[in-house]
Amino acid sequence: MFKRTLRRLTALNSLVFLLIFITFTSIIYGYLSFRLFDKVDESMRLQAETLRVLNGRATQAIRRPVFDPRIFVMLRSDDGRIVNLTPFRTEESSNLAAIAARIDTGDPQTIEYETHMYRGLSVPYKQQERILNPEEKFVVTEVIAVSIVDSEVGLLNNLLWIIIGGLVAGMLVIILAGYLLARRAMVPIEAAWEKQQQFVADASHELRSPITGIHSNAELMLRHPERTIEQESYRIDNIMKESTRMTKLISSLLTLARSDANKAELYLGPVNISEVIEIAAEHFKPLEELNKITLTTSIQPDLTCMADQERLHQLIVILLDNAFKYTPEGGQVSVTAVKADKNIVFSVQDTGSGIAAENLPRIFDRFFRGDKARSRDKGGTGLGLAIAKWIVDKHRGKIEVRSELGKGTQFIVTIPIAKVRKDN
């Protein structure tokens, strides 16, 4: 699949580069062509439109006409006869008459005649005096100007061949550049695909475990229908635990899926973080006595910022839950919160087992657990810290972890303080 996509991206990038090259060279060719013929056309038009025939003689109506030795001026009568007004070039009169016969009234035309290139222009003769020779009754209807443009056409042809040669020679570079860009674009795609595949595999594995537990316990209960609920209470308890674990896992997966699709929005408002932390810590008071773990709090009052209250509560619960899971009996968990410059900084620290240094860079990865068997026994899914980091990132904050094996772990969260809007 990736090879086919890479080929398509390479072809698409190469096509884009090719179109850019053709467009750019076409603009250069068209501009040069315009500039080369513009002066010639202007000189021909000026000489043709200012020509006047008086008493059988042709004169320019302007005092200082633009003179170009390459321009031939001729007159055409109403019956199609042509008179060359440059008698010092009589050896070319027949050729010029043949060229003039192919020129129509209107825009300038480029004509090839006997291996030479000519530029011709025909304009209507608008002067009142229109008879050049009363004896021959030559009534002038058009003035024709012709200029030889071999050098201009030759220059354009050379440029065209250079462009074609550059295109042929540059195709290899274009394809190589297209491939390199496609390859670079594929790197995050492949990484995302591998991450997604790993995520699906891990999610399937994690869901399989509680489903297997529920199914096996239910099957064993069906094998002994004569037993009472009291006798099967431990199996019912296992089913409830596995159901709770699966519900928690599905909820976490849904949160992460929405975050990946940018559909998990924050509902920002003024939040008293001090109160949120106190409420979350209060929920863990029963665990303090049950697990014989000391929970202490040192929270600066009235720490307020713009945030999503529900997500912040979820963040603190995740950190406290992790701290209680990995802290043995007799250990301590402490929560602190202070204001530091334009930020609110709170931390959750425990005296638990700690995290190995090589695992620290990966603890926020989905489904990563340093001790998988131990985490699963404690009801962990490996998604809590991934959700925690997402919540912090959405608040444009920062989360850090400091840990040492056998001594404990500390999570430090920094949330920026936005301007709280006070209602009048």
C-alpha cells in the first residue's frame, strides 16, 4: 500500500514541478516574444498609419518618422494591385508583392517566405486623397508595412530549443525531487499508520483480557446451576471487576479517539484549581485508610485560571490514582499547588516503586506500562497518562516527570493563567 502511495505521490509531485517549469518558461518565452516584436510592430504601424499620398507622391504626415531600414512600405489598390514605395530595393519588389498578397488587414502577422521570416501589417488608408496615379487610376485602399524578422525568430527558436533541451535534461531532476518530497511526506504517514496498528493491537489485547475473564466466569457458573449466589459470589465479583475495567478502558479509548479526531473540545471558563484539587484529593481519603498511605496537601488558596474544570479534575484523578497504585503500605502521597509568575504549578509526588530511567521517555505512550502484569493486576489500562498529557497539551501547558527507582515519582504540571473575564 505504501509503495503504491509513494509512486502516486512521486507522479503527482513530478507533474506539479513539470507544470511549474512549463508555466515559468512559457511566461519567459511569451514575454521575450512580445518585447522582440513590439518595437517592430509599433514602427510598422506608425509608418503605415501616418503615410499620405499627395499628387502622386507618398509622404509621412509626421515631421520626424521613426525610420527602420528593415521596414518596407507598400500600397494596395482596390483591385488588389501593389506598389512598392522603396524603389531602391526594386530587386525585391516581386518577393515583397508576393508577401504583401498574403497579409490581411488587422493584427500583425508572421510569414515565412523563401527561408526568410517576415512580419507584416496592413491598415486601411483613411486619407481623403486616395489616387496615387490618375493615369492608371490606382485608388489606394490599404497601406502595407513589411519587416524582415529573421534575427528575432531565430532567437526565439534558439530559446525554444533550450527550453525543450532543459525540460528533457531536467526530467530526471524533476522525478528525483518529486520522489524525495513524496518520501518525506510518507514518513509521518507511515509513522501514524504503525502507531495506529500498534494502538489497535494493544486495544484488542486489552479488551480480550476482561472479555475472557467475564466469559470464563459466566461459563463456570452455568456449569453448576445448583450453586447459590453466595457460593458463586467470588465469580460474580470477578465479572463485576472485569466489567468495570472494560468500561473504563472503552471510556479511555473513546476519549483518545475523539482527541485524535479533534472532536474532544474543551469548555473553558474561570476555574478555581485549588477547589478542584481539594475535591479530587477528598475522593482518595478512603484509600488513605484502606491502603495505609498518608495523603498530604499543600495548596495555595484561590488559584484561578481559564480552563476546563471537568478535564482538570480528570487529570488530577489520573495522577492521584497512579500514585496510590504504585505506593506500598506506609508510603506517602503529597499534592502541592502554587502560583509561579503567569502559571499555576501543581505536583503529585509519591514514595512508591519509581520508574526506570529508560522507561521515562515512553510513559505517556498509549498502553505503555513498565510492569504490565503488575499494572493489569491493579486495574491499569496504560491509557491514563496518555489522556493526562492530552489534557495538559490542550490547555497549552506542560507536564514533567521525575522518578527514581525505589524512591518514588513526581509529576509536575504547569498550566498558563489566561485573563479571567469578570462579569459586571
